[in-house]
Amino acid sequence: MSWLSEITSKAEIFLNKIDQSAAITLNNESLTHEKNESYNKYNIKDSPQLSPINNTFSENDGKRTNLNMLNLSVDDKIHTANKLHNDAISQSNLMRSTSTPSLIKQDEMLFQFLNSSQPSEKSHRKSHSGPKVSHNSATLRKSSLTDTISSEVIQSYVPLKSNLDNKLLDSVKVSTGTEKTIKEVNVMHATEKNNSSGAYQNKELLTNLELENKLLKNELSVLNEELALNLQRLQKQKDETEMYQKRYENRRNQQNEDYERIRKDFEAREADMQEALKAKDSQLAVLRVRIQEVDLELKDKIQTLALVESQNEKLLKDHKDAYGFHGDALQKLQLKLEETEQEFHKTQHECNKLKMEADHLCKIQKLVILLLVMFTVGRVVIVGKVVIVGREELINMQAKFQNEQIQSTEIIKQLQAKQNDEKVKLLEYELKVKHSEETACQAQNEFAEYKEKAARILQAKEKLINSLKQGVSSSDSQLMLFSELESLKQERDLLSDEIKKNTYTIEQLRSEYHDLEMVHNEGREETNDRIESLQMSLQEEIQKRNNAEDDMKRYMQELHFVRDELHKTKISNVSLIQQYDAEINRLQQQLVAKRSVSSSEEELENRLRTLTENLIHKQTTIEALGTEKNSLVLQLERLEKQYADVQNSLVKRSKANQQNDFDDLEAVDLHFQLVAKRSVSSSEEELENRLRTLTENLIHKQTTIEALGTEKNSLVLQLERLEKQYADVQNSLVKRSKANQQNDFDDLEAGIFFLWRNMKFLFYTK
């Protein structure tokens, strides 16, 4: 826009020169007019004393003197034209105001002179009329010469003004035009000496009027061109506003689509989580029912065991009195029982250690969940910033989401496989429980048979005691006693074997019971942790949804604000168009008034004043618009530099896993575009205020970005620590899995691995 300001400055210089040249020419014309009047007075004083012949000579001499004066005036005009070659338009306008009334008077005097029927009147009239005619002819020639000079200069100026856009405003053309005018003036001087008739004067009048009409038409064409340029600019501005509106609508539609897509993804995730929660609730209910059943069965078994132990104690007490030789065997059995109890206590101690380690792992899982919560909170903050997404970043995000979906599907497949393995393990445990129940039933049946045998033995003993009391002693009875003793020994051995079997089965049942308790506790802790993590994720997603709704409300408010501003700009443009139409109508009326030849000098002067005022006003408006445009161009360049700096800084930070922060830059870009639009119709103060707000927002965003960078560094350190802890836990689990506990820690490893993958996923998405 600098070339427009240069052209306007050149036009102002040119108009100032025209005003100066017009003032000089008016002064010269007034001097020549005074000389002619003095000469005419001299001729009038001397005319009554001369004869008719002398009158004719005086007329001829007067003509010659008038011609000489004309030559002098023409030379003066040529001299002024050579000095001031850029003063054509204002000279023509000023000469029109002074020449038209004098021309009318000169025409009347010519007609009176030509219509005079008595050529041989008094010498006073002849001598008096001769100078008048010469004076009229001289003035006519002067006006014709000035009009020709002004017409030539204007003809050299009009193409210059029409070619403002091509930057061809040079002073060489004007100088050539002045040389042409000098040549034409010399030619006119030669023709004036030869042709001094009245018909030629009438033709010159007509040519002068035609030249004036041409000048007026040229001015009208220039004004029409200016109006056409203004209308073209308005149309360009309207097209630009429509283009920006379309871009804004497309961007808004893209943002709405992205928001709906994100919302649908979150809803699908919520539905999946709810289904998983329901499935796990059902699993928990089934496990609780099974645990209750197992508890009841264990209570029954404990009761049966207590009864069996009480019965065994009774039997042992009974047999101690009768069979002292069984004491050694019983002591051995007791020692074995003590050893088994010690082993049982050792196993309990190991189980407690495992429980402590499981609690430690639960704490680690809780820490991991807290870190996940922190990551998700940070992600919520970033999601609030990442509502407006560019096309390229959307493509990158879509690719990332696809990769993440593929990874999540793989993880889900792995989890499903592990779930199937767990189901197989549960079936195996159920089979073991059934087998233990069958063994318990067998033990109960054997115990009943043992009771029957013991009752028979007691009955036989009672019979023996009764027979001994009766004193019956015979060989047959002794043989019977020996046979019964042998049978009792055999039964004793059988009972000892059965007791060993029962103790072994009891130990197996206790170990299985403890294993089931461990599995149940671990499953309960895992389910509780998962429920807590799911609840936290639900709360985070609810917060994300609320933040997204707030962002949508804010963007809707901005949309309303932009629409109001567009409406205001439309109204202002309509008012400007109406003003231009009013000016066009006024100019048309002025042109119609100019065409009327019967206009007075005052009207012409008023019109000239109005035209000059309009020119000055237009010049001032052009200067103001040029300055405003230059200031706006500078401001736009500054904003573009700031935008480029911010974009480069954010591109560098995006390499450190901050690609999503580019949405703020797009929002800033939209804001810059809106500022650039508003600056066309707003003042400099509003622009400065908006620039201050923009700089403050940029500084605030830079501080937030730096804070996020520090948070990310801290989170990276925490991740490294957690990875180390995870490696240590994994090594310990591998060592313990070699010690017959692989099946118990598979679920924990899967859970920790899943949480670790989620942490990485959230970190990279952030």
C-alpha cells in the first residue's frame, strides 16, 4: 500500500502547484487588462480631433497595438506555462469562472458593432468603438489561448490520472505537453494576425465552450472511476468477509464433528466399563456364594473332625488301660502329629509373608492408580485445550488413535486369554474341591465302619470280661481268647493305618483350604482395586465431559460475538454505500446544474468552492486511509512475526510429546484473523488493546506450557521409578513362581502390566 501513499503525495504537490499557477495567471491577466484600458482611454481622448481617414488609421493602429499587447500577453502566458507545467486543472477551473461572463459581454458588443448601419458617423463613436472591438478581440484571444493551454495540460493530466494503478505519474509528459502548447500558441498568434473576423471569434467561443464541456466530462469520468474503484474495494471486502465466514463455518463444523466423535468414544468406553463392572459384580456374587458354601462345608468338616478327635481320644483312653503295649506306637504318632503341626505353622508363616507381599503389591497398584489419575487429570486439562484441532493434527491424532486401538485390542485379547486360563484354573479348583468332598465322604463312611467295628470289639471285650468273671476257664476259651487277641491286633494295625490316612487327608484338606483362602483374598483385593480404578476413571470422564461442555458454551459465546460484529460491519458498509449513493446523486445534480448555461457567477464560484472542498476532503480521507492502512500493515507484520515465533516454539515443544498444544495456535490464528478483520473498521486504540490482550494470553499460555513441561519431567521421573519397582517386583515374582506359586501371581502380573501399559499410553497421548 506504499505506492498509494506516494501517488497521493504526488497528487497533493501537483494540486498545490496548480493553485499557485492559477494565482499567478490571474495577476498577469489583471495587469494586461489595466494596460489595455489605459491604452483605450488614450485613443478615446484623441479621437474627436481627427478626420474619418485618421479614424481609420487610428483603428488600424489600435488593432496593431492590441495585437502587440496580445503578443506580450501570450509571451507572458508561455513563460508562465514553461515555469509551471503541472497547473492545468485548477487554471481551467478558475478561468471558467472569470471567462464566461466576460465572453457574454464581448458577444453583445460584437453584435452591436456589426449591426451598426451608419459607418460614417462621428469620429468619436468610431474611435471609441475601435478600441472596444480590439479590446474584445484581444480578450477573446486571451481566453482562447488560456483555454487551449489549460485543455492541453488537462489532456496530458487525464491519462496520468487514469493510470494511477500503473505508477506512471511522471513530469516528462507534462513538459512535452507544455512544449506542444507553446507551439500551438505560436501558430495561433500567426493565424490571429491573418484572421481577425467575427466569425472566427464565434468559432473560438464555441471551441472554448466545448473545451469546458470536455473538462467537465473528464472530471465526471475521473469521479466515476474513483467511485468504481471504491465499489470494487467494497465488493472485495464483502467477498473476503464471505470467504472468512465460510472458513469459520467449515472450521466450526470440523470442531463439532471432532467433539461428537470424542464424545461417542467416551460414551462407548463408559458403556464398556459399565458392562465390565456388571460382569465383575456377577462374578463377585458367584464367588461369594461359593465362598459361603465352602465355609459351610468347612464348618461341617471341622465339626466332624472335632467329633472324630473326641471319639479318638475316648478310644485312646479306653485302649490305654487295656493295651499298654500300644503306648509306643501312640507316642510315635504324637511325635508325627507335632512335626506335622510344626510344618503347618511354617506353611502358615510363609502364607503370612505372601500376604504381606501381596499387600505391598496392592499398595504399589494404588500408587500406579494415583499416577493414572494424575495423568488423566493432565489429559483433561489438555483435552480442554484441544477442542479446536487442525486438519494435519487431526490426521496424526487419528493415526495415533488407530495404533492405540490396535494395541488395546491386543491387550484385550491377552486379557481374554488370561481370563480363559483363570476359568480353567477355577474349574480345576472346583474339581479339587469335589475330590476333597468325595474323600471326606469316604472318610466319614470309613469312620462309621470303624465305629461299628469298635462297638463289636467292645461287645466282645464285655463278653470276655463277663466270662472271666464267671470263672469259666477251659482250653477252648483260651484258644478263643488267643484268636480274639490276634484279631484285635490286626484290627489295631488296620486302625493305625486308617488314622494315618485320615491325618494325611486332613492335612491335604487344610492345605487346600488355605490355598483357596489365599486365592479368594487375592481375587477380592484385585476386584476391589479394579472397582476403585473404574470409579476413578468414571469420575475423570465426567469431569472431561463437563469441561468439554464449558468449552462448547464459551465457543458459542464467541460465535455470537463474531456474528454481532459481522452484523455491525454490514450495517456500516450499508451506511457507507448510502453515503456514496447520496454523493453520486449530488454530483449528478451538480452536473445537471453545470450544463445550464444561464448559471450566474456566484453559483459557479460556489461550485468551485464545493469542488475544492470535496477535493481537499478526499485528499484528507485518502491520507487518513493511507496512514491507517500503513499502520495496519505494520501491525499485521508484527502479528505475523509473533505468530511465527510462537509457532516455532510450540513446534519444538511438540517434539517432546506435546503435539496437541498446536490447537491453541490455531485458536490464536483464528483470533489473529478476526483481529485483522476488525482492524479494518476499528480505530488504533482498539487494536492496541486487543494486541495487549493477545500478548497477555500468549504469555499466560507460555507459562502454562512451561508448567506442563515441568510436570511432564516429574512424571517421567516417577515413571522411571515405577518401572524400576515393576522390574524388582517382576524379578521377585519370577523367583517365587519357581517355588511352586506361578499360578497365584499370574493375575497380579497381568494387572500390573496392564496398568503400566495404560500409563505409557496416557503419557504418550499427553
